[in-house]
Amino acid sequence: MKSEKISDAVVRRLPVYLRFLNQLTMQEVLTVSSQELGQKLDLNPAQIRKDLAYFGDFGRKGIGYDVSYLIEKIRYILNLDQQINVALIGAGNLGQALSNYNAYLKDNMKIVAVFDTYEGKIGTSINNIVVQPIDQLTDTIVKNNVKIGIITVPGSEAQRVADELISAGIRAILNFAPVILKTPPDIRVHNADFTTDLLSLAYYLQDKDDKDVASHES
Amino acid sequence: MKSEKISDAVVRRLPVYLRFLNQLTMQEVLTVSSQELGQKLDLNPAQIRKDLAYFGDFGRKGIGYDVSYLIEKIRYILNLDQQINVALIGAGNLGQALSNYNAYLKDNMKIVAVFDTYEGKIGTSINNIVVQPIDQLTDTIVKNNVKIGIITVPGSEAQRVADELISAGIRAILNFAPVILKTPPDIRVHNADFTTDLLSLAYYLQDKDDKDVASHES
DNA sequence: TAGATTGTTAATCGATTAACAATC
DNA sequence: TAGATTGTTAATCGATTAACAATC
């Protein structure tokens, strides 16, 4: 084990490992090798071993990794051994879809508050959580020790919401709005806007041999 | 301009550029430099110039990039100068949220078909599209020349749906299900599962100096 | 002309993969 | 023991950034 700084690429693979290991548990598989993991997850086995070795010697030579032990370790690394409170800002379609997803729950992530500006939404319940007006955001976040905010408001409001979240003490943001947020360096932001993902897929629909971009004339 | 193979990282930035350029158009900005772009999008200006230069000489030395010209070029590169038909499989909460997002529309992406297995859903309308039973998938996809599939079914069904989409002739998949799909190499898959994104955020909530993962005992 | 900014090469940085000794 | 598989080093690959001549 080394004490290098762990790269984002490594951290983002940990939940993928965790997810698959949980599946293995359900199938009552006790042990797994980096080779098997690599095959199922479409990753290089050496990469998987290296990723895990950043955090400790979790495997056994000649055997592989004990599934439940590795789950426990990854959960610990990701801070999922404690409950992590999440706030959702924006109770529109997408926000509702996300709050109904209680897949987080089993991983100790819990949406504990939902906010919206629209009067018609405020006071209604989404997945047993009452939608609050946005001016209660700071209060609620502080009181409930919320650490992560999920932004599902329109792009035009996203920066303002992010600023409020940050001044309320939030540490990380999952941003679904189609804008690049300006945030201090100690705040972690992951962009989850799927429109850019979808548009980039379009690039691969055509054999570019047929197409000469440079000489495309207006 | 070169004829190297363009990396995925470059392609994924193109929609980000496009999105911001569209904003500039609305503000009636005519010209933009890589420096300005870099500042707003939190990217290195040299990277932006290099990205664009893969596809042609779009800028003017001493001036910068003509906003509307660059928009046109990027749209052409991404194949967004023609309508691209999309199918959505899974009319649950998330599927509904995505189909209501008609932000694609202005970029020539259109959801033309929605499928589900649940009888209660079939025949109902989502955003003016009638939900079809999944056994009509192949037929509809072929008839409507659908090129991209968005998978919003449960993980347990995702692989089966992907297989059907592929045999129906689809070229690219945006996968929201929490599984790694097995697909032929000529099929482009982007994973959009936000649970892994969210879980990875948890890693950054704690100063790891306080925490010694290696010596964490079970 | 002077200032600004591109396109591109070279340098750097970082991430992935191969290879293998250690060892279960 | 023989076979399997880890942890880790070294090699490779690829992506980002710096620097600058060209030029508007």
C-alpha cells in the first residue's frame, strides 16, 4: 500500500466494483479473482489489482479476493459505513425519478430533504419526504448534517443553488443541470448531465470515412 | 487538420462546447476565443484549440472563433445536421423524466418510440408518444430508422434489452441500468448510471489523513 | 504596426497494461 | 509440489499543457 494521491478515475471505479461484488454475494460466491472481475466489468485485471492495492492488501495470492471482506473494505473507503445524508434540489420529473430510486439506501445514502421553488410543489410529498421551499435550504442542511446535494433545477438556477448549498456547508454536488458550475476547489462536483452524453453518441453513428469535415462548406 | 483517430475524451467535450456556444448566440456574442471558452468551461485553452483543430481550421488568428460558424461545424461533426431518432426502453420514473426533456429536440435528437413490458403502461401516452409493448421493439426500430437506444429498465433486464436493440440495428446505447453491458465492438455504449457517480462522491467527504484504510480492521 | 490569438509541435503528465517475483 | 493469483515495478500508451511561429 502506498500513500499516493488517489486519482478520480480510480475512485469512480470503486462503486462499480462494489455493485458487482454485491451481486456476487447474492449468488453466494465467496471468492473472486481480478481476472473474473475484469471479464465481467470489462476492465483490465491488472488495473483492478492496482486500484485495490492503493488502499491495502485485500487479496490472497493464489486465491483471489474474499467477496464479503472486499465489500466491507470498499464501503469503508467510500465512507459508506456511516449514513450519508443527501439533499435534492428540484422536484421536477428528474428529481422525482431520482428520489424514488432508493437504491442508495442500501448503500447508506439517504435523501433526507427535497426543495423546490414552485408553490404547487411545496408541501406535497415525494417518496415520503415533504417538499420544502428553497429558503429553508440552509437551515435544513445544517440541521440534518447534509453532505451531498443533487441539483436537478433548470440550468438558469443551478449556479445560484450551488452557491447556497456550498455556503450551507455541503461538500459535494451531483449536478444534472446543463451548465458548468463555478465552485471552490475543496467542493467536489460530478456532472451528470445526460444530454451531453447523448449528443456525443451521435458522433459514432456515421463512418467518418464517408465524411470530410474539413471541406464541409457552409 | 489531421486524420488521426479522435479520442472519446475529445468527442465528449464537443457537446459541452456546443451547449455554451448556443448560450453565446442567445447573448448575441459573435466571436469567442479559446481563452474565454476555457475560462467558462473550466478547460485549458490549448486543449480546446487542439480539440477543434482535429476537425478543421475553424478559428482566425488574432480574432478567435466565429460563434455561429463553430456551432454549425460542431453540429455537422456530431451528425446533428440531420434528425436522429431515439428509442426509450423503460417507461418508469426515469424514462418519463427523460422523455419529457425535449431539450434534445433543438439538437435534432428525437425520442420517437417508448417501450415497456408492464401492461398498465402500454397504450398510455408519455409526452405524446404511445407506450408500446416490448415485442414491437424490432419492428418499430427498423421502420422508424432508430439509431440510438436509451435503456431505463431494471438492471436485470438491461442486457436482454440491449441484445434486442442491437439485433434490431441500433448503433449506440445510453445505458442508465446499473450493469455493464456486453456488446459487440462496433456498438457504442455510454453508461449513465448515476448511482456510481453519487457513491463515488462519498469518497471525497472525509479527509483521508484522518483515516487509515490499510489498518482498518474487521 | 502592435496586440491578440490561432494551430501545432514538443514537453509533460498521468493512466493503463505487461510482466513477474512472491506466495497461497 | 504444481497451479493460480496477487501486489508491484517497469514499459507503454494516451491525454493534457506549454510554448511559439504564423498571421489576423
